[in-house]
Amino acid sequence: MPGGRTGGGRGKPTAGDVAAAAGYSRTAVSFAFNSPDQLSRATRERILAVAEELGYRPSPLARMLRAGQTRALGVLLPQGLAAILRNPYYTEFLRGVGEVCDREGYTLLLTPPLRESMLEAIPYAAVDGFVVCGLETDRGEVAELARHQTPVVLVDGDPQSDAPGVDVDDRRGTREAVRHLVGLGHRRIAVLSFDPGPDAAVRGYRGPLARRLAGLADGLAEAGRTMADVELAEVPISRADGERTVRRWMAGPEPPTAILALSDILAFGALEALRDLGVDVPGEVSVVGFDDLAEAARTRPALTTVRQDTEAKGRTAAGALLAAIRGEQQPVRRLLPTRLVVRASTAPPPPPGRRAEAAARNRGDGPSDEP
């Protein structure tokens, strides 16, 4: 048997090294690893023994690329990894995608924007297809993927040509939340909306935000009211921004008796602000969220919220992508249901006298304790 490579700065052994040491062609080496039925048993065993002695391992990526398959699904993300991993929504969504990957024998590649561009990140991901998240404005991503014949499924975005998509019924969910609050008797409702981004002034609202605001308008119209009757704040999706906005509202002359947050994360911040201010939830202010993240059932009080099954959305998106990769016929759009989950954070508004006392306390101009 030939001696093993001992270095000399030559790097990893190659298929050519194995071929030379075993006395066969590089094609035979390739057959030994990829098409063993093309060789006699003795030839294959000889080549594999030499490869083992030299420490040669064929590159799995190279083999997959030659075969036109990577056995990897990509998730093209709208934000950097640090922001995504802080967001429990994506934790639940990726858990659903991961279940399908585990079951079908695929790996998962998370692809954040490159230089703040989802489009620029696409060429650096060796995957069989992409789940594209939060593509509210197409800046060429769908066309680029189509140009390379890369299957794609859109999630939480606007429909793009014939690309299949998976969304939840955001509009119905928000409408049900408004109906709930109006049915309890709330008239002063404030809405915590996530920031629509710099394109909103030109392009208008897009994606899930557009649908949730449409549901808000629907619910208000049913009660004979309009968007002008609610206070709307557009802020980044973070607890801190939800908390900061609610503190400002509660310090005003007519604080809301109900807060509708268009994401649970903003609702969590609202609950923290109200707790720190000593405001009774739901005795003085009711709070409703959207998503039904796992934490929603554990807040104090437990959060009334619109439930979307985020893990199911991830499983559905991954399943749709695999169907596209296999060339199977599938619906252009899948719309998953939402439902209102009523917990302890909502109740009828306080009577006017208690409302006035609470407003004075929140402004810091209540009765003085000094003689």
C-alpha cells in the first residue's frame, strides 16, 4: 500500500491523488464514491482503502451541486440574524420549518440581508429553494430567483406574480379584536402598529400590516366609527417601543381605555408600562395583542390576543416549498385561519369617575398628600 500524505504544505488530498496512488483513473475514483455499481467490488474496495489511508473525503457540497441538489432549504429573512433571533415569532416559525426539514432529510440555511439587501444575499446561498419572509416590496428578489429557476414560497408579504404564498387571515383577526373591544363598551381605543418603513408614504401599507389595518377599519365601520376615532402609533416591533408609547398615552389628558397592539411583542411592552405605572389591567385599561406567542398565556394578566398558528405556518411554507422543488401542482396562495383568544387582559371600561381619577394619577396631578 502507498504511504499516506505527510504534509509538505500540499493541503488536503484530492481525487487525483487517490487515482495516482491506487493506479486508476479519476473517473474510477468518482464511481467508487458516487456510482459503485459501475466498478467491480475489488476495484472499489482498493480505491476506498487508498482514499482512507490518504485521508481523502469527497466534498458533499461539490457532489450535491453536480447533482443539482443541495438537500437544503433556505429562509430568506427581512432582518439581520440578531434581530430575528430576538423575535419569538421567528423562533416559532422556524421551529415549524425545521420539523419539515427533519422529517424530509433537509438542512436549513438562514439567509439574512447582505448590506441591508435581501436581493444581494441570494447568490451566496446554495439551497434547493427559498421560503422568503416579509417581502412587502419586491425589489427584484422574485425575478432573480425565477431567473435561476429556484423554487420560492412567500410568507408574510404581498402576492408576487405566480409565486406561491402562505399567509394568515390578518384582516379577519383584527376585525374580531375590534369587535371584542367595542362589544365590551370601549370608545377610546389606541392602536400600537408596527412601523411600515420608509416606503409607506409612496407605496402605502403593504403585507400583513395592510391587512391588519384593513381589519381595524372594518371593525370600526361596523361600530359606526372610522380610523379618525382611534389614536394610531407606528413604532418598531420591540417591547421598549410599545412601553414608551403607552407611557406617553397614559400621561395625556384622555388616556385610552383599550389598547390594541398589532403584534404581541408590542402588547408585552404595553403591559409592562401599565404595570409600572400602577394602572390596573383590565380594570382601567384593556390590552389585546396579535400572534398568540407562547408568552401571551403567561403574562400577568394573561393576554387576550389574535391567534395565528405560527409553527403551522412554518410547516405549511416548508411543505409548499418541497412540493415546488418536486414540481408538484399546488395552490398559488394558502390562507391560514386566525381566531381571537380571550383571556384576562380585557374587560369593560371603568366608570367615568374612576376613569378621571386614573387620568389625573397618570398625569401626576392627583390630590396632594401635603397639608
